Amino acid sequence: MKWFDTDTFREILDSILRNRSRSFLTGFGVFWGIFMLMLLIGGGQGLKQILNNEFEGFAQNTCIVFAGNTTKPYKGFKKGRSWNMEYADVDRIKNLIPEVETVTPSVSLWGKSVARGETVSSSAVVKGNRADYARIETPQMRYGRYINDADIAQERKVCVIGKKVYNELFPEGGDPCGQRIKVDGAYYSVVGVDWKEAGGININGSASETVTIPISLARKAYNMGNTVHMICFTAKEGIVMNDILPRVRKVIARAHYIHPEDEQAMFLLNTQLIFGIVDNLFNGVNFLIWLIGLGTLLAGVIGVSNIMMVSVKERTTEIGIRRAIGATPRQILGQIIVESTVLTLVSGMSGIVFSVLILYVVELGMTTDGILKAPFQVPFGTAVLAASLLTLLGVVAGLMPASRAMQIKPVDAMRDE
Amino acid sequence: MALIELNDINKTYNNGQPLHVLKGINLQIERGEFVSIMGASGSGKSTLLNILGILDNYDTGTYHLDGKLIKDLSEKQAADYRNRMIGFIFQSFNLIGFKTAVENVELPLYYQGVPRKKRQQLAMEYLEKMGLTPWANHFPNEMSGGQKQRVAIARALITQPRIILADEPTGALDSKTSVEVMQLLKQLNKEDNITIIVVTHEGGVANETDKIIHIKDGIIGKIEENFSHAAWQGSAMK
């Protein structure tokens, strides 16, 4: 006899529906378990994505070097000396540390106001960058292009403006490329608009309120000589940033007569470390999610097993009658196990469906202008995994009650009156 | 060979103190007989019925049903024999409460793997035979005791078994319906030549059968031929 013909199914449906409220309450345990698990998985993943969005556009293996004041006397210099990095440091890093991929200098000028005709923006940051800065912090060009190598070489008076600056200076919208804006008495042609939002990592001011000009131009326009405010570099694929940082420190320290052990004379901001922390955090969160979710699910399944046990006890007479009129123990076993599996699976599936629905609504809420901020939906594979897990748990839940049912002898039907 | 042949059947229950219930039962029942087994409670008649119905094992001796030795069967085999060779009628009807009359009747066929349509059709035929066609889709708790017992009889008959075993079939019925049920069994025996064994402690019920086997303290006492149905002079069944 087959286990999965319509008759078997009807039998099972019958016995599940006979105790509607009990089946419902039992199933609810499983439903809630899987619902929580799916919701937490989806939510955790979405939150992680949101957090990652904050760092979006940043090369994950970036390090940024700032100069600080020395805290140790060295080679005749007193402590507390302020110093600046210079263009030569870029070459030093590039030449002496082969693990480094891109090295780029940057200068920043704070509290500038930018004007276009009569319109004046709120405070903005003027940054001088090279074209390869784009490999450190990827710009999201809405209009035009980023600063390029020709801009640098020819010291062109061009600029890329951030989203906020654009919104303030060009409230009417449209492509601003070719238009001129004024910063500190000098005019620059807009060549691009960087739509990058202010995120979790802002290097020397948020990208949205930045006016980026060629670094060669900034150097001359603001009389900065050799001074570089920060040097950003990325490590080559597979290099652990922390392994090369001491050497970077040494190379720069030696050139500027800084004590080799003077940690505070130079700030090294290692994004790999930050990403690592976030990753670790979410690994921990994930662990908790699975622990709680599986725990709840397990409690639900144990509930199913328990109720099936009660149900078998209640149906002693019925099972006895079935045995007396010719049901084999195997058929009884099959019925109980399939019953428990169906109960688990149906409530579990509705849990999955319900959580998918809730996550869909969350995603709707997180969507602005048709662009989804972060995917909250559980991956299809996870859902399939959960469904097969449910099947397995349903069978396991049915095992004990089924073995109890198999011990019922047909004589019990007549004895139990 | 007779339809049922019991040879020196012994059965001892070992619940704490060993209890020797059947002490060497020898019995032959031919095809088409209408027999009752009578005895007081504790006489061993229920145990004998359980053994006849392959619901219980015996310790020594042999039991042949329709030429097959029924001994140390696997659960699966026992279930199969019960399903195909034996129809049960119980004192408390033992219908499944959440199934309608027709579903109850077709249940044995379900375990034989008979397709649904065929099953239903056969079940309806047997219900018609029992005069229960209008009640086919009623649940047991909507029926009277007599109707329930007739559903149970239909269920026992549907697999066309070799024997019908009835355990106190009138025990839960009033005297009027008891008569009806016994008449029905009698009619089945006469017209369809079905072998029926009734276990009872009521003389009136036993009197309706053609042969009365008295059992006492685990051994068979006298066997009365009762074709005149005059063995018992009470009034309950008359």
C-alpha cells in the first residue's frame, strides 16, 4: 500500500481536522518557531546590509594616514612637534611597500562657501584629490565624470560637487556640467556630480558637501607647498592590512624624524579592521538568531510530538479497531508519522510564508524611489533548507508516538470500553 | 478438514501469577455452521475468541483456519489474515466515531488497497443489504444501537470472510433489537451460508444458534445440537 495516495491523505486530514483547536495550537508552536527564525534571518541580513551601505564605496582594505603631534622626543626634536606629510611620502610608500596597490594623497580645506551667481551654499569642504582617489572611495557619478589625470596634469579649473552642494546650488535640477561655480574668488567648471550619500565613513567631511578639485590646482590655489593632509592606500588582494602597517609607519617616521615607537604621531585608520568588527558582530548576531530560532522551533516540534502522544493515547480504541480489521503495524506507523509530518510541515510552511510576507512589507517600507535600501527577504535556499528541516523534524516528532501506537494490540480495542 | 480446527490449545497468562486460561481446547467447526460459545465470565471464552480471531497467541496446540496453520504469525501476516478471513462484530460496535456509516464499512477494504470508488460501491451494497441505505452518510452517534450493530455487521461482511466472530453482539442492545440482530445473523447464515461464531453468556442468544458449545474453566464442556432452538426456555428472545 502506498503512503501518499488520496485515501491516506484524507485519513490524515480527517484526524488533524477533528481536533481543530488542538491541532492549531500545536501547529502554532512550530509556526512561531519557524516564523521567528525566518524573520530574524531576514532582518539580520537586512540590518547587516544597511550597515554595510554606510561603508559602501569604500575599498574594504583601505588605510588612511593622518599626521598628528609627536609624543616622544627624537633626534634632537622635542616632543609635541606638529608635522605634515608631503608628496614624497606617497612615493616612499609606493616604492618601499610592494604589497600596496594604490597610494593617493589628498588635501582638504574646511568651511568654504561655494557660490553660483547669487546662490551661496552652506559650509562645504574643498578637497584636492588625484584621479586615483576614486579607487579608495568610489564616487557615484550622477552627472558627468570624476577628476581625471588630464585635469591633474593641466591643472584644469574643474570640480566635482557633492549631492548637497548640487541641491543647494542647482535647486532647479538638471545636468550642471559646464556651469561655473565660485570658491574663494576662483571659478571652477562643474564636470560631475557625486551622488554618494553621507555614510558611516566620512573622510575629512561628508562626500555630499564636498567640492573636489584637482590636487595640483589645490596645491597652488591655496599655497600648500608640499603639505599633504592625508594619504590613502589600499593593499593588494589577499594582503592583511595589519601586517604591513608597521612598515608603513616606519617608512614615514624615518623620513620625518619621528621616534619609530611614537604611535600617536601618526594615525593609521584601517578600514579592514572596521569591516572585521562589523563582520564579527554579525557573526555573533547570526549565531544568536539560529540559537533562538532553532530553540523555539525545537520547542514547537516537541509540542507536536507531545500532542501526538496524547492523540495516540486517546485513539487507542480506534487504532485497536483498525488493527482488528486488518491494518498492519506499518500502516499505523505510517499514519502517525505522516500525520505529525503534515502537521509540522503545514504550520511550518505557513510560518515561512507569513515571514516572507512580513519581510516583503518591510522591503516595501525600505524602498525609496523604487530603489531598495537593503534586501530583507530570506534567500530562497534558506527557505528550502528550512522546509526540509521541518520535514525531518516532523518525522522525528512522529517517531515516539508512532512506536507507542504500534504497541497497541487489537485486543485493546475491546478491552477499552 | 473442518473450517476451524483447534487441537489441544493451551494458553497461560503470565501477569504476576500464571493463569492457565485454556486447558486443552479441541474444537471443530464446519463451514456454514452457526455456533455459539457459551460460558460464564472467566471461563476462557473471550480468550478463545481472541485466539480464533488471531488477536492473541496461544502457547501449545494447533489452530487451523481454512486449512492454514495459524501459529506464530508476524504482525503483518496476522493483520492480513484478520482482514481477509475474519469479520468481527463487537459488543460495543467499535465503529470509528468520526467516520460515517459508509466510511466505516469500507475501512477493511481500504486496508486491502481497494480503490475508493469500488470500495464505496461495495459498502453501499452491504448497507443496502442491512437496510441502512438512508443512513449511509450518518455518523455512528446519530444512529440507534441496532443500526450501529448492523453497520458493524456490514463492515464484518464486506471482505467476504471465512468466519464471522461476534463477541456478545447483543450485549449493548435492548431485547427487541437483540432479537432483530440475531435474526439478521441467522438469515446471513441460512441464505448466504456464512459461518458465524457467537460468544455470549446469555442463554437466549445462544439458543438462536444451531450449536451451543459450553466452555467452563478453560475446557469445553458439552456441545449441544440446537436445531430446534429449544435449549433455553427463557422469554427474553421469544
